[in-house]
Amino acid sequence: MADIVINELGPLWELAEVKAAIRVDHDDEDALIRAYMDAAEQAMLRFCNIALVPHGQEAVFKAAGFLTVGAFYDSRSGEEGDGLPAAARKLIWPYRWVAI
């Protein structure tokens, strides 16, 4: 069995960079955006069947996360989509573990 070393554990992103990515320039919905950030990160990890973002792949998951938070923010009615946007799925697909 291999040893796993975790060098750093912290947030995948900061609120300010997510707001810049989804082009929000006010503070009125910070709590909502933070909730979307948490939901997006959990959805990506759940989709990949992993507990942590793979070391060295933070940029890929961050990009997928920006897309996901943007989709959550833009379609708050819940009528569109089924979770992760297709572009986000394509980015993180190589890191997905599938049980057989």
C-alpha cells in the first residue's frame, strides 16, 4: 500500500477570484456565491468519486469550478441542467474513478 502525503489543504479558490470569473462586482450575494462554491467543489469531487483535488491538478478543478459556480449562479431557478456543466465535466473527466 502506498503512502499518501498531503502537503497543503486549503480552499480551492477565493471568493474574489470566483466573483471576477462570474463577473459579479457587488457584495450583495456573497453568501449565496460561497454556498455555490461549496456545492460546486463537492459536486466535482462526487462526480470524480474522490475526496480531495488531485495534487498538481488544482488549476483544472478551479477552471471547472468557475464554470460550475457560473452555471449555478446564472440558473438559480433550478430549471436548467442536471448539475455540472458539460464543459466542467470534460475538464475533470480524466480524474474520475469509476467502480466496476
